[in-house]
Amino acid sequence: MKTGTASGQRTAKKVGLERLTSTAYWFEFIKKWLWILVRFVLIFGISFVILYPILLKISISFKSMSDLYDPTVIWIPREFTLDNFKLVFTAMNYPSVLMNTLWLSTAVMLLQTITCVLAGYGFARIRFRGSGLLFAAVIFTILVPSQTIMIPLYLNFKNFDVLGLIELFRGSPANLINTYWPFLISALLGMGVKTGLYVYIFRQFFRGIPREIEEAAYVDGAGYFKTFGRIILPNAIPSMVTVMLFSFVWQWNDSFFTNMYLNEPKVMSSMMSSSGYTIATYLTGGGQAAESYTQDPFFMSMMMNTSVLMAILPLLINYLFVQRHFVESVERSGLVG
Amino acid sequence: MKLKKLSLEQKNRYYGLYFILPWFIGFLFLFMVPLISSFRYSLSNLQVSNEGFTLEFIGLANFREALLSHESYVRMLTESVLNIVVNTPLIIIFSLFFAVILNQKFHGRVLARAIFFLPVILASGIIASIENGDLMQSVVRNANDMTGGGLSVLKNLDLTIMLLESGMSPILVEYLTGAVSRIYEIVSQSGVQILIFLAGLQSISPSLYEAAKIEGSTGYEAFWKITFPMLSPLILTNLVYTIVDSFISDQTSRLVVDTAFKSFNFGLSAAMSWIYFAVIALILWVTTALVSRKVFYQN
């Protein structure tokens, strides 16, 4: 018994030696490590490309005016300063902008998720003449660019009226421009930013859930809506996380609809697009702030970078916390048909 | 007379309709009706006043103006279309490649994925447009190039010469080197596509790869014989998504918006957006027709 294992060890050693001297082994070995090296370089490189603008913004936003004109300063400012942040903070009325955006994005996210999960479930489960046509309509809403229906939508919300009812009570149609109503109404009715995509994601997900689960619930005496609420929805959480993240982020960044419907209640995306102008008026309106500042393209650009950084900062912080959930849930979310 | 009792399946159909109802109302009133009126506007002269608006039918004059006499529309439209034609294949190949890499097991995978999905969070027209015209960024970039650090790796003059000398066609060389210098644009547009591919890769059953390995296939063969066909429906999905997505923030759509809300020429703007939509539809139709012939479906 003992000698048996000893000879076994000896042959194993011999085989190991043979393996070390064979070219095929070394070929495999080098191939493997070469690939690991190439992969590392690729991933590192692309990560750098992605992070570069953010790092650059961070670097710029801490610079002071003297650093701007110092040719030896490229990345790390000589004098760190928080003045840029302070200026953007007060000139942009940052806390109120933040609250507006947070409020709007959260409300839109919730309404959109509810409507789209319902529609997605409906599309996955009903079969009647024309249901395919209805789903083609969903795809159609994804394909038609929003610019095409922009003007009628704008006029619609400018003279908002439901079947003449509002005119009956108030004498004239309501003007919903510069309120949050256009966003809330479109989100509630599933016609907001990229909602067609969300309906599609949910439908694909629900098609993957076997019908037997529902049938079992019916047999146990659950009604249709109870089955949906108690059995189906808890299963759909991964895809809901994905859709909620998408819808929050895209509402936050959306500049098309916000520029169209909103001038007065400021949100982040409009803050980003108009920051240079607002800060200039703030500084000149403030009196003694040197006029040369507002004339200086370097200064304006520095402000621009700082305000963009501040606008996306809440998203970045948020992302730090949810990204693990996000990536894991996407893999099970029915994003794939 | 007794009412006919509905079977469970019939009942479910009607309940299914309740689920769709909110979406359907939105579709009718916030999509169908605006779409039709947008078409009407494109054929008319639209005057907005405080009490509402008036329409005056003028036929195809708006379309004629957009195509024949507008100073920049046709040029911008061609540029947009060219951009799409050039960028879309790059985005698809790039995102497929990195989805496969991110699907492998290695240290720091979670971090790498988190970084690669950042563009999903940040990608938005407004950030990109600020980026392009930004002075500070270009100043720092120039300084970097001069000191030889940072992105000057992307200076690919030597590479171009080398490729040309090795006998590649100049068009292809220009395309590839152009891709390298546009890498940020491509990366920032491919976040969602990487996600879709990655989700697809996860859903391929590992037993397929095991069987292939037992049969003695190499990784290269496994990719082309298993991964690629299994992902081909998603390539189609991603193609459509990429094409549609690139319209949202490009210069033509900005021109359409400006025509409406800065020059207040609503009719012309509607006509522009309809021409634009027709072009998109054409591109989509051609690509899906070409690609879907090659797509493999499991059932």
C-alpha cells in the first residue's frame, strides 16, 4: 500500500517533469498569460478613456484663477480652492435645483415603472386578434423620433384640455408649460422618455416566466390581480431595478423634454446647458465682481466644468451604491429576448 | 336566459386589456394624435397666438423649403446619416468584444463592469455637447500631448504608415485610425449595448460550451460556432437601438428644435422632422432586412 503511493508519486513527478519540458505545455501557458496581459491592458485603457473626462472635470473644478494661467499646472492645481463650487452653488441656486430634479426624477421613475410593468405583463399574457399589432405599436413608439411629435405635444400641453372639460369649468384651457404636469402625465400614460424600451424589457421578462405558476395560483383560488401582485411582481424585481435605474437616470439627464416644457422650475439638465450664462449674469448683477471674469473664456469654461460635475455628482454617488445590484439584476432582467 | 359564462382564458384576455389600458390611452392621445397633427402641420403654415393657433394649408411648400432652399438642413442631414453609417458597426463590434471580455472571470471584474456601465449613467446629449465645445478640456489635452503623457498614446501616425505599407487599402486604414481617435464617442455610446450583450451571454447555457470542449473545439471556434449565433438576435436588437439612439442628440435634431422654438417656424420644423424620420426608417429597414437573414433563432 505504502510503496504503491510512493511509486505513484514518482510517476506523477515524472509526468510533471515531462509536462514542463514539452513545448505544448509552454505554448498553452504563454498563450494564457498573454491573453491575461492583453485583457488587462484593454480594460485598463478603456476604463481610462471613460474616467478621463470625469477626472479632468474634478481637476479643473479645484483650480483657482492663477492655476488657469500657469502653464506648468496641468492636472494637480497648485492652490486647491473650493471657490468654484461655492460660486456655482449660490449662482445656480443649487439646493433648490437639486430638490426639483430629485422630486421630478423620482416621481417620473415610479409612475413609469408602474405603467410599464402593467403594460409589459399585459402584452406578455393576452392573446387576441390584434395583440401583435398593438405590440408593433410599442416598437413604433421607440422608432419615431420625439422631434416628430414635439410641436403637437408642446401645443397640446400649452392649451391642455380633456374633452373640453377644463374649458367648461375655467373658461379657457389650462397652460401646463413650466409645470411638472407634462412629465407626470406622460410618465403615467407610458409615453415619457424611452418608455417603449421599458415596456419591451418587461414583456420579454414576463414571457420567460412559465404560465404554470399563474395557473397554480388560480387553482389555489387567487384572483387575477392578486396573482399579479403576490406572485408575479415579486419575481419581477430584477427587471424593475433595471428599469427604475434607467428611467431615473434618463429623466435626470434628459435635456430635450426639459428644455421644451420647463423654463422656470430649474432642473439639473437645464442648469448644465445654461450655466455659463447664468453665472455671468449673477456676477455682473452682483455688482463689484470683476467684469473681466465674465469676458474670460477660460473662466467660463471652468465654471461650465464645475457645474457639469455638480450636476452629475448625485448620480455618481447614487451609482456607487446601486451599481452592484444593477449589474447583477440586469443579467436576470429579461433584457434579452 | 342564462348569461354565457366566460371561460378562464377568455376572462384573462379582458383582464389583460386592463393592464394595457394606461399605456393605450397614452399611445392614442400622446402619440397617435400628435403624430397625425404633426403631419398636418408639416403641410401648413402654423401661426401661434395667445388664444391658440391657426392653420393655413400650403401643400408641400415646407418640404420644398427644407430640401431645396434651407441653408444648412441638407448638409446636416447627410452628416448625421454618414455619422450613423460609420459609427454603428464600430459600436456593435466594440460592445460585443467587451461584453465577451467582461463576461470572463478575472480579478477586479466587478470594478471593471462598474466603470464600463458609467456611460449609461452619464451618456446624454447635453454632456457630450458641452464636452465638444469646451476650451479648458482642449487646453489640458494639448498640454498633455505636448508633454507626451495622457492620451497622446492615441496619436497613431506611425501606426497609419505601418498599416499602409503592409498593403491595406487606404479607406480601411482611415476607418480604423479614425475609430481610434473617436474612441471616447464610441465608448460613451455603447453602455447599454454592452449590457444587452452581457445579459445575452449569461443566458447561453454552459452545457453547450462543455460539449464543444469535449469535442475538442478551441476558444476561437466556440466563439464563432456558439456565442456568435446565439447572440445574433441581440446584434439585431442592438443595431436598432444604436441607430435610434444616435438620433436623439445629433445636430439635425437640434436644428429641428431650434427651427421650432427659436425661429418659430413650426411648419418647417415639422417637415424637417418628417424627412428625418423617413430617412431613419429607410436606414432601419435596410439594416434589419440585411441582418435578419443571418440571424439565428433557437426555435
